[in-house]
Amino acid sequence: MKTLLPTASWIASSSCGKTPAGAKPKVRLSIGGAQQLLYLPATLAAQLGHYEEVGLSVDLENFPGGAKALEAMLGGSADVVCGFYDHVIQMKAEARELIGITLITQYPGIVLAVAPGKTLSFADLKGKRIGVTTPGSSTHLLTSYLLSRKGIASDSVSIVGIGAAATAVAAMEHGQVDAAALTEPALTELLARHKLQILADTRTKQGVEQDLGVPSYPSASLYTSAVWLKQNAEAAERLVRAMRKTLAWIASHTAAEIAAKMPAEHKGTSEERYIASLEASKAMYSPTGDWTVEGAEAVRQVLSQSMEKVAKAKVNVAETFTNELGK
């Protein structure tokens, strides 16, 4: 089945996507780990009042990882996912039509670090326990790719789900894993208390080029099913408009100003460290929310190296996202 990509004219003519006059569209948004800075814009948009400004009611539900957030949408308990774009590519390879509607981060922001008190090379990871947010999540996928680039089979390590933020910190400190794929602010929290050996760092353009071998890697995003998008075109339009406003706000404000708007439970034990983690990661946010075909193709190529179903499928990445909404 060919994906019906939304264009401005298609949205305008989609009667099933219209909201009755006077009604406020409602969106159930599942987040693959809300306390990770990767997905900060989903919460920040609510804190800034951007959802309300565009006339949208948004229910945010937090999950321990992107795979679980995706499951919620596929199971019908969520409408849109705030998770990694690579899940859209995976589903496309299975002939399941999902569409990215806003890009949030242009770099993955994932750091592969060795647990405190340990010294390990990539080769030493064979037979070791590696923490990811949840099995099947993007931290898992990126870890598998990083291992494959070093000639290490993904089935030669034990993958352990450790969640994000506080649970990830605890798993590293208590010896539950030998290494972990971490995101901010968990990384900065650990670095404040321990000296960590960093094996790969994808928070910056330089790190993405060095560790993934690509110039950019579209990562955190809002995505949904082609069916929901067609039936809820106006709600999708408003949601993307709110997210674009939030990304522009992030680009024009300091890390301290961003931190001041976030709920206390997102900041961990130290607001100062939270601000530091934002400063280290601010470059990963997309200033516009737009994808490029080249970036999307880079994701497909990376996934094809460690996922046979992606390698075998004929995925046209231009059919997996749209830049038409929210402008």
C-alpha cells in the first residue's frame, strides 16, 4: 500500500480530518521517556502553553522507552508518539504506514558509557551487560549499530532495560550493568559523581560523523499512523504548529531559561547539573522541525546494517515524513 502523504491541499480537503466548530481537538501523546532531554519539547510545549495557544487539548503519557510508547499507539491507547524516527523506518519495512510529522532532534544524543569503576574497550563488551532504556528501543538499536561498526555481534552481549534518568543512574552505580546507552540528564548526573569512560557520543555533529559514520541522524520526533493523520488532519496541524513554536523558543533561549520552565521532577537532584546537561545537548534540537531526505536516508542506511528486515525492504524514505504541517 502506498502511503498517502499529507500536503497542504490534501489537509484542506480532508473532511474526515475536520473538527466540529467550537470543539477543541484532543490528542493522546505517548512519550518514550519524558525526563530525557531528547523529548523535552513535548513537556515544554505544555509548560509554555503552546498547546492551548493553538486550541489543542493534549494528554501526555510517559513510558520507560520508545518501544513502549510505540506499542501504546499501535494498541490504540495513544494517537501520536514522541519517540525516535527510526521506528517509522522499521514499521515501513514491515509495510506498516507511520509518518513523522515533526522532527525534534537532528542528532541522537545517546552516549555509550562504561559503568563507574570499570575500564572496557568495545572488544571487551562481548559477554557483558549493556543497559538501554527498554529492549527494542532506539538506545538498543543504536547500541547494536555501534557494536556492529566495531565487528561485535549484537547477540554477543546481554541487553538490560534500565529506563532513563534516575533508574539508569542507579543501574550504573549499583553494578547492574557493565555499560549503558545513556541520554541526558542521566549522563551529566553520573559525570558529576564519577569518572566515566565514554565509548561513543552522539550529542553533536562531530560525534555523529565519528561514531555513526553519517552527517546527521534525525532522531526524536513526533510520528503517527497514516490512518490517524488522515482522520485527524486539523489536530495534527495544530500539534505540529505548537511543536514548531516550542523548537523556535528553545533556539532563542538559554539553557537556564529552558530549565526554569521545566517541572521539578525532570531536573533530578540538582538544577545546576540539569542546566549543564542542557548546555551540552542544546545543539541536538532541530530549530525548524523539518526533515531532509538525506538525513532520513542516513537513518535507513544505519538501520540496514543491523536489521535484516530493513536491509531487505525497499523503503522510500520520502514517504516516511512530511514537512507540510504547522507552517
